[in-house]
Amino acid sequence: MKGVLSVLLFFVTAVIFAQKGEIIKTEDGRRVLLKADYTWEYINGEDSVAYAAAQELPKSTDENACNLEADYVEPKLDSKIQAQLKRGRSTMEYVKKKVAKDKNCTVADVLLISFSEQKTRAVYRFCANGSKVTYKRIGNSIIKASTLF
């Protein structure tokens, strides 16, 4: 009976903690509630609306267009992970070549915007030929984010 009760208590506790959101503070001091369903909202609604209106950037006609500054600098990748990926030909150099081939542009036209990288997998966001594209790396395989193997 104790085993059944402890398992039930464990699952009830897990469900309660899974439903709870997390409050974080952004770099500019605003508080954000991160929800379990991958949505978020500002906690101080009036302040955030005023801040967003003040910070509003000019809208582009194309949502998928890159609006990078002329002196944009690509983020630095982890050199240890990149050294390990050399063996499987999946370093950033090879990923950029694949993006350039898929987008019919040169490697110089492909700029890394952001990334999330681990040894076994990564997600890279690029600006290639004026449009945003996302590629995934799983192991040494590199694919466009919207396609499957």
C-alpha cells in the first residue's frame, strides 16, 4: 500500500510542478512569465506595451527578410565542438557550403545569425541571400529545419 501511495504522490507532485511557469528578468529589467506550453507574457503589461512602442523597429515588407546592419559580426562557435565535428565534415564551414548550395549563392553571402549547439545536435539560423533560413545538425547530418530525413 505504501508503494502505491508513494507512486501516486510522485505523479501528483510531478504534474503540479510541470504546470508551473517560471518568472525571469530580461536584460533591460522587464519581468517575463515563461509558461509550460512554450508561450510567454510580460508581467507588467502597461510598462511592456509602452516599451515595445518605443522600441518598435521599422517593419519589413517580407517577414522572412534579413535586416542586418552593415557592420554585423557573426557569433562565435564553441571551438571544442567544432574541432570534434571536423572528422564528420559537419563544421560551420561545411554547413555554410550546404546553405549556399541550397540557396544558390556564394558562401560569403551566408551569415550566421544565431545558433544552439551541442555535440550531438545543433540548430543554426542563417541569413542567406537576403532571407532567413534554419538548418539542423543531428550527429553529422545537416538538413533544412522544415524537412525530415
